Amino acid sequence: GWELQALGAYFAFVRHPFDDMTSAQAAERLAKDYGIVTIPGAYFGTGLERHLRVAFANVDAEQIAEVGERLRQID
């Protein structure tokens, strides 16, 4: 249910799969329950309520892969 929507040099926008959550609620859940810190997409403008911004400027390839694995475990 996770969809990569845009990829930049140091960040990505992903669409979250939670129909009943705002981007702020989804970001809070990821941080509290899975240790993944994101920024709610709604902070960046209208139409981004189902999106999260994931920054990866300060992580290595192994840590990026770990985030993908954590996302696959979320129900």
C-alpha cells in the first residue's frame, strides 16, 4: 500500500496506505510504533494529506533498506 510518489536528492514523498488517517496522524504512528521519523505531507501544501516526506540525507544504504523492511511490516 505504500507508493513512492517523488524522489529528490535527499528525500522522498511516499503515499501512505491509511485511508482513515491524516498525514500528521500517520507520521505520529510511524514515529511512535516503528521508529520511523517522517514529516506530514500536508505541511508542504494542499493535496498532500495522504503523503509523508522521508529524508535520507544522513543515512546510509543499509539504513534506507531497513526503513523499507519496517514499512512492509506495518498492517
